[in-house]
Amino acid sequence: MRWHVAAWLGMALLCASLHAAQGDASGIAEREARLSAQLRCLVCQNQSLAESNAPLAADMRRQIREQLGQGRSDTEVIAFFERRYGAFVRYEPPFRPATWLLWLGPFLLLAIGLLALWRVVRARRDAEADAPLTPEERRRAAAWLEGNGR
């Protein structure tokens, strides 16, 4: 009868360890999916690793799985790919001196465009205000003033 209890305990321990391993595997799969969505496919460039079917994307997803299986953190995995491929591999590159132009460039272009528009509008307004009337414009203005003056 004792061996039955020992067998049941052994089976219970085996099931618990299998369940824990399955939980770890599902946790790694979730982390892999999250990291794959944060990294850019270098072949497609407008798709994440999770969306891409390119062979390089499959290799990169496998590399993510391997690193997560080795116990590396998400930050370490992203840092590995960033060292290997540069900040371009991230969909949201970090804000640091090497990527300032990437983050601030659109705003700088907008400011330059608004400044140019303002200068053109001001120059046209000044040119129109300073220009004397032509003889034809003077004649039409006089005729209009005489017609409304009645």
C-alpha cells in the first residue's frame, strides 16, 4: 500500500513539474511575441518581426526564443539586436543623441516650413502695400468713387 502512495506522490510531482515547465514555455512565448512586435524586420522594414514571413525574421524570432530560454531579460534581448543591427531595428528607437534627428526632425521641418510660409506671406503683403497704382487702376478707382458718391 505504501508504494501506491509513493507512486501517487511521484505522479503528482511529475505533473506539477510538467505544468511549471508548460507555464515557463507559455511565458517565454508571450515574451517572444511582445519582443517580436517591438523589433523591425530588416528585410521588410515596414513590418515587425511578428508580422513578417521573411526567412531573416524567422531566424531573428528563433534567436529571441533562444535568448529568452537562456534566461536573458527583455532589455538584454533588445540590446543584443540593437548592438547587432543598430537602433533602426527598434520600432521606437530610444531618445538619445544618435536618434535626436529622428525624433525631432519632423518638428524642425514643420518649424522651417511655417517660417518660410510666414516670410513669403509677409513679403507679398509688403510688396502689395508699397506698389503704386497703375494709371488704369487709378481711373477705375476714380470711376468707382464717383459712382458711389451719388
